[in-house]
Amino acid sequence: MTEPPAFHPGRYELLVLLPHDPDLDTLISLSEDWWNSAPHRFPELFDREETTSEDWRSVLNHKLSLANPAETAKVLLWALISAERLSEEVFQGGTFRDPGALATLESRIIPTINRVVVFQDDITTTLPGIECLVLLARYHCNHGRLQKAWHLSRRALEYALSIGLNRAASIEQSPITPGQSLGRQIEAWEAICVLDRYISMILGLPYGVRRPDPDLRARNVNTVPSTSPQATFFYAAMSSIIGQIIDRNQEPLDDSDLFLRTLKTDQELKEVMDNVNTIQWDVDPRSSDPPTQEAFERIEAYFLMHFVQALLHLPLMLKCIGKQDKGVFDFSYGASLKSSRQALVAYKYLRVGLRLDPYLCAMLDFQAFTMSVLLTLHLLSQRTGNNSESNSGFHTSGAQDERDWKSVTDIAGILRAESTDNHKSIVATQAVAILDVLLDARGKVGENIDLRPQSESDGSEEYQNHIKMTIPCFGDITFTRVTKGAPRFSLGASANTLGSDPDTTAAFSPLTEQGETVLDATDLCAMAMSLDDSSARFDGNWDVLASNVASAVAASSK
């Protein structure tokens, strides 16, 4: 592998897009405090050693002097991220000489980076090129574009394998990429694997490469010099757990095997939780006031652990939601609820207590939205005649239900405030619209909702038309409306029928005008579901969750 020539034409094509002085200096001045506190958010942009001096103009100038166009692309992405974080008022005043150029950076920068870097093998087979792919994937994640992020992370993984980056940790004296530190190579490989598995888990897709699982008891993970040992262990361990969840979801297992695999993975996840002290995350024991950066990382780790645990048990929970006797799945039902509650506690602490920058919250908002939907559907099932507490294997007290409702209401309030203050927050806007519908259904759930899984419904319905809903990060999901059969909703969904041709569509986009859509609560049954080609499947998780949401939508609009 060789670096591109010093006079690569793509580099100059990128350089002309750079904001001119004095706007670049102004952008640095307005953003440097944030970058000083959050260089770990985008580790592919800079080495941590580079940012210790906090002289961002020197750091950027150094990268702009390098021959590799990928380094220039990184600076452009830095400028784009920095500009997008700013409020609209900044661009309307006289802060910048050419505010229009900064406001339209994305439309000019992203296509050029795609052309000059992403689709150029001579660039993407270098370490900076691979880092640029990962950085671009993170950028799309922050905007809720999960499919684009998944394709970019998979592309980065393929190029990393092609240059042997996966062997970097075992070649301690001979770095694969000349001129690049071994620690940087290991860190890049670990980041690619974690990102690939994380996005694949959300989308319900296979991950890209198998790798040896770390010994959770021996904590035998390769420590990256610029990363804390606690964080290195945690993300390597979580990558292993996520891989096991994906493997399980991709295999056609019967209920007993599914349950056993889930219990095995749950035990390993608990070992991770026991081994990771998220209260003392490499903090100086002499300090009573840990740095804000470390506080963010610890609480995010806590949130991720419980989010993953909820997803681990989610398929089993959905198999028994609404059933009077949950059987052996009662454990998974309770575990999923408990993890959802803990994840939402961490989310509120990050969003409100630590005031995490809203620009970084798109995926966090989506995950909190998913946990809120899961918790709300449990609460709705608690209020139906089909799931009386006297007959159910799992039930919660009235006081706990009230706490859960308050938690979901708080999350909806946070998302509503974000969607009001920041019109760019599409994920928050779509999420709060659906949560509002579910919260409105709180007092409207009755005997007209069938909480049995689909396989127990009579299946005599005839399809008539469809209802479309917008799920954050997934796009439009269409549910079939029927006219024959029992007057009830099914809380289950059949397999997705991609590419089906709906007769008519009532668009909920993003469910802010449901009053204009005529929904008859006596004949809507969310049984067949299709996704637009631009969307992705949550493979047995979000498809069923979404059908439950459709039931609540119909009930609340009755």
C-alpha cells in the first residue's frame, strides 16, 4: 500500500471548498471550546496527542499540508460539523463574511468527498482514507441515515481487511501502514468493528467479520495507548455481545433454542456489567470532581449496556406481550422492561443533567425512543382485559406503572423541546409525534385491541388499504387496513412484504396531522407490513414494535 502522489488532483478539488478567511478563523473561534471537550467524539479526525495543545488552527493547517486527499476531506468534515452545530441566528447576523457558503456546506462537501475519496481505491486503501470512511459513517449516523452509515462502515471494513489492518495488533514491530503509529492502526480497526456491529444490530443485518471474542474474566484486550484501558475493554466486550445478538437474530431458532441462546448471552453481558465500573472510569481517585468528558463516557457506557440488554430480550418479550401466561419468557419480559427503565434514566441524565450537545443526540434520541415505545406497549397491555394482573405471569404495581408513564412523558418532553428548538432534528420530530400518539392512547385502550400474538388471531381478514407511518431512522412503514374479520387489532406482524403495492395510503409524516386521516378502530388490523425501498428492517424487532404503534394510533383516533 502506498500513499497517493503529492499533487493528487482530488486534493485541490477539495481545497477549493474550504471556507475562506476570516470565516475559517471565526468558525474555529466559535467551535474550539466544543472540540476541546469532545475530541473523542470523532477520533478519526485527530489523534488525541494532536489536540492536547488545543491550537486548532495549527492542527488544521498541518492536515491541509498533507498530500493525502483524505486528510483534506477530514478538515472539510470538521468545518461541516462545526458549522452545523451553530444556531441559525449566527448565520443571520454579521458574524461571517459569506454565511451562505457555510450554510450550504453539506450539499457541496459530501458529494465531492464521495467522488474524490469514497470511490477512489488509491485513497481508501490508506489509513487516512479508511478513517475518512468511518468519520463519514459517524456523520450520517448523527443525522439518522443508518443505511448510508452501514454501507460506509462496511466499505471501511473491506478496505481495512484488504490492507491487513486486522493484523495490526499482532505485528507489534512492523506497522502495516508506513508512517502511521501502531496504536492508531489498532484504534482504527477496533472503531470499524464496533461501528459495523452496532449499526448492523440496529438494522437487523449481519455484521462484516468474525473476530476472537475477548476473555471477559482475563480482560485480554489490546490496549490502545490513546484510549483508557477501561474504555478499551468495555467496547471490545460490547462488540462481542452485539455480535452474539446478531448471530442469534440471523438464525432460524425454535423458541427453546432462542431462549437458551438469550440466557447465555445475557450471562456474558452481566459479566461485562460486573467488570466495568462506570462510576470510576479511569478517573483520578484523588479528584472528587471527575472531568466532564469522563462523565459523558461513563454514562454513555451505562446507557449502551442497558440498551443492548433490552434488545437482547426484546424478541422474547414481543413473543409474549399481551399473553396471560408468559411462560419461560417471563424472565425476558421483565429483563427487557428493567433495562429499558435504566436506559431512560441514563438518557435523561445525559440530555438534561450533563446537557449533551444536541448535535450528537440523533442516535441517542432514537434509542431512547425505542426504549420508550417498548415500555409504553407494556403499559398499554397492563390496562387491557386480556392481560389481567391476576392471570399474568409478569405484572407491575400501579406505582411502578405511574413511574413508567412519567418516564415516557419526560422523554417525550425532551424530544419535543429538541424538535421545537432545532428544526434540523428530524429524529426527535418524528419520535415525539409517535410518542404523543401512544401517550394519547393511554386512556383509550379497551376490548377492541387484541393483545394476542398474530399466530393466535383468526386470520380471516381481507386487505383493503394501507396506513403509512414514519419511524425515525427507518423511514415510512406501511400497515394494511382490513374490512372483514373480528373487530380488533393484532399486536403482532407477519413477515415484511417488501415492495408491495398499497391501494391507498394515509400518510403520517411525521404523524402531526392524524386528525385528517380517517381511521376506523373496528376494522384496522396491523397484520401485513411493507417498508419503502429506502428503509431497512429491524428483523423481528421494530417490525413488530411498529405494528403495535399502528394499533395504538388507530385506537387513539377512534
